Amino acid sequence: MSTVKEIGSSSPEHLSDSDQAYVTSKTGDSTFNTEEHRRKSVAQLNSNVTGEIRNPLIGIPRAQLMQDVENYAQEHELMDILPILRKGALVAQRPHGYENMPELDEHEREALRNEITHRWKHPKILYFTVILNSIAAAIQGWDQTGSNGANLSFPTALGIPDSGDACTSAGTCASNAWLVGFINSCPYVAIALFAGWMSDPLNNYLGRRGTIFLGAIFSLLAPIGMACSQTYGQLIACRILLGIGMGLKEVTVPVFSSEIAPTNIRGGLVMSWQLWTAFGIFLGTCANLIVVNAGDITWRLQLGSAFIPAIPLVLGIWYCPESPRWLLKKNRHSQAFKSLDRLRNTPLQAARDIYFIHAQLVQEELLIEESGLAVHSNFFTRFMELFTIPRVRRATQASGIVMIAQQMCGTMNIVNIIAFYSSTVFSTAGASNIGALLASWGFGLINFIFAWPAVWTIDTFGRRGLLIFTFPQMFWTLLAAGMCFFIPAGNGTGSNAQLGAVALFIYLFDIFYSPGEGPVPFTYSAEVFPLSHREVGMSWAVATNNFWAAVLSLTFPRMVLAMTIQGAFGFYAALNIIALIMIFLFLPETMKRTLEELDYVFAVPTRTHAHYQLTQVLPWWIKRWILFRKDAVCPELYKFESEDDSSETFVDKSHEKSV
């Protein structure tokens, strides 16, 4: 990106002759170009042992900042908005000092106050875009629950029954169970092996909207293909195509939402992915019930109905503004400002955001260049950098932990079990086919309703707070659900106590899952990576998540046969504790930090973060919640650099008098 020319410029050996001439003529002695500033920036982005979150604009003299803004506007053809861009840079430099800025009028100050007092007041186009993203999420959930109901009949219809007299007499129950598991896991295998990774180059060339549109096309056509399948081989092929559509949306939609959302409500907007995935699960269970008496074509209608929500997504996505951060990455600064102007309440807020993002992105480029790596690298290079650049490696580790926790560590495992196998689970507990579908419908309804609290709490209690509270609750509810299978099942004339108890504890598990590990992983993974590695980083996170989802879908039928359903539930319940420990030690908080400020959060070494949790947070927790000492105070690891640390007063006296 050519933005390196002004803020955070590369050292001369990294620049072409023309770029060196530009730096010399345009930026002169800018604070960003000094060797001392460069050394401090690189050191803090690699090993931020103090936990200090820096604003790259703090410390720049006012005159120099105004010159940098003018240079930026000239280079990127933004001179028509130079006055508002100057105001935006001043607000970006001191985001909490706007009340004392004589450059701002009362209308502009009021707009900045409303970010705190009316934090959900934003332009309609922002919410329209979030709604379209929510529809994309609903498609995912509906796709999952289509398999739920179809599992009761498609194996027999396609000649691969995994239970009953037919497979028992033929001795094929075990092999057919593996095959049914593979069919259910096909979308996740496709996402983990190639669909998730395809998202990086597709996002690079098509943008966020184009990639979502392509994924929506697959999600529109694949369910129709599944409904028309005549053999299990055709069903496998269509489910792989479905996985491509799911993977493209799964990587792109949370990233898109995180890049357009204001910082103070980013968690609430990005978590709409899981909220509306839950709604899609609920709609899918409704569709399963509606067609349950359709006869031999029931399973076809259950699988095919998932095409319905893809229609508005295909038609509406191009009416949304493109991600301003993606446009900045493509050096389209004028278009990025227009996009931000549509997504923010005032041009001042758009100008502030574009200049602050610009300054932080230059810091990211500086880090990459000083590491001896290419700023504009190919996919394979960026993938390797997920594990070689310290700041990016820590984000990779954190996203991997939270995604694995959702699948194999006792969270998304049972949700997927319910999404894919709830009919089987409740049938095992003594329910009829319709009864099992009704129980699954109740699960979907609870999953959706109890995801709503996270919209408000995720930016209040934080991502870590929700996870650390809900994991212990999921442990005991899941364990209790498994133990309830020891209750004798109803036989048509006796009590259905087992069914009622199993449903109760699965629903309780769902209540704790929905506002915690349900929405957090995709929200978290979409925001932790720097823009330079955001697509490939999210691809990594989604591939990790879906790899273990594929393992789960493939192994659960066989696990139930080998370990009994009590053993399977107990196994996953125990993994809750492992997940809780990993999250407590290795997962930094991201709440109320801009996507660019997170560079400093993830510059804190993993050992420093884990040591802080063990020696500071854990003792405080024991004092506060076990000994009930109200005077116990938890020390903060992260702190913002003071806005008053500038080398000169923010508004010099002479300028203040002239105003």
C-alpha cells in the first residue's frame, strides 16, 4: 500500500527511488519517519510486555499532523474533504478530548457524545447490511437441521440403513453408520479441506460482497440438488457443494460485519452470525415438522427447504456498502470514505475512522517489513506468516483455541449432535419420530431465544467473561444429561421420565451455550487478525472449526455404539474443563478495542498473559468470589497510553486565541 509514504514510512532500503523522493518531499521530518519511532513501533508490535495500547497519532505535533493529513488527502484524491479530514484526524488523535476542540461545532460534538449515550443509533444501511449477513447465517443453521430430520429416513430410502432388521440381518449396520456419518460430515470436510481456504484469494479478488454472493449461489442450488438425489453418491456430491457455499459465507460474513461495525457495538453486531444461525436451526426444525407427514419425499423436502433463505441474500447483497477496510487494503481510499460515510452518522466520524484506520494499517505494514517479509505476499506466504510473525501467531493460537473449544471441547459438539442427531438422541430416549422432531424444535427455539442476551452482554461483560461463566454450567448440565440415560426408558405404557430428564438437561445446556460459546468464537476470530492476514486467518479459524465438526459428525454414531450414549456425553462434558483452562490462560480480551488497537493486545507475549492470569486474576477471583472480599481489585493488564503524552499541547494557545 502506498500509505507507507506518509505514516510509518519504510526505511530507505525498502523503498523505490520514487518512493524515497516522495517521502523526502512530502513528509520531511514527520514523527512517523524517525528511526526512534520505528524501533519503538516494531518492538511494541512484537513484544508488548507492558500491555500498553498505543494510539499511533499521539505525540505528533499538531502542525505536523495537519501536514500529514494534507499529504494523505493529496495522494489519495481526498482534497475535497480535507477540512473534515483534518477534524477527523484531531479527534482520532484525542478521541476523549473532543469537548475541548474549538475546531468542532456543537452538532459534531453531539454526534460524538451519542456514540456513548445512544450507542445503537446508526444509519439504516448499517443495519440493513447486518440483516443481510444475518440471513447468510440463517442459511447455515437451516442447512444443518435439514440433515436432522432427514436422518430418520434418507438412509433407508437410499439403501444404507444404519439400524433395524434390514442392516442387522445383512451385517452392515456398523459400516452404514460410518457412511451416514460421512454424508452428514461432507459439508464440514469440504470447508476444512478447501472451501475455507478458497475464501482468502476469493476475498482478495472479489471483495466481501462478491464472495458472499458466490457463497449464496452455492447455498441456493445445492439444497435443490440434495432434494433431487437418487443415490447416496449424488447426495455426497451435493453436500460437498453445499459445504463450499457454507465455507465462503462462514469465513467472510463475520469478517465483513466486524469491518463495518463501530467499535463500541462490534461484538453485538458480529455475534449476529451465531444468533441467526440459531434462528436458522429453529426455522429448519419448523420446516422438518411441517413436511413430516409428506410420505416418501419427506427427507427430500427437509433437505431441499434450505434454499429458501438464500434467495434474499442473492438479491440483496449488492445493495450493501463494501467493507471500507478492504477498500483501504486495495488502496481505494476515496471509495473507502464513501463507504464509511454511509455506515456512520456524520462525515466527521467517517473521516476520523478512515484516518485512524489508515495510521494503524501503516503500523501493520511496518511490522511486516521489519520482519523481512513482503507486504503484498501470496496466499501461501500469508499462511506461513500465521505461525511466524509473533503478533499474528498469537491471534492464530487464540482463534484456534476458541474454535476447537466450540467443537471438541464440549460446546458445539452437542449442538451439532442435536442439529444432526437430535432425532436419534431423543428417539433413543423413547420418543417417536414426531416426538423427537418436536423435542428438536424446542432445542432450536431455546437456542435462538437465549442467544439474544449476548447481543448486549458481549460488549459489556466481554468475550472472556461470557466463556468463563458458561463453560462450568455446560459441564454439569451435559454430564447430567448423559446420566439421565440410566433412567429406565418408557415403553409405551410406562413413564417417559428418561425422555423428560434428558430433554430438561439438554435444554439447560442449550441455555448456557447460546449466549456464550455459541456466538463468541466467530465474533472473536473475525476481529483478532490484522487486516493483512484477516482473510487467511479467518480461513484458518473456520477450517479448524469445521475439521473438528467433520470429526464429530463422522464419529458420533460409532461413538454411541462403542461407548454408549452415556459415555459419549460424559466424554464431552469432561472436555469442558479442559476448554475452560485453555481459555482462562491463553485467550486475551478484545472487547471495546478497535480492530487496529488489537495489534497491541496481541503483541503481549503468551507467557506474560498466562502469568498474569495465574498470579493476578486467579488470586483476585478467589478473594472476591470465594472469600467474598468486596475490597478486592483485579489489576488491569492492558492500559491505554495517555492522550496527554504529546510533546506539545493538543491545541496550541495561538490557534485557540485565533479561533
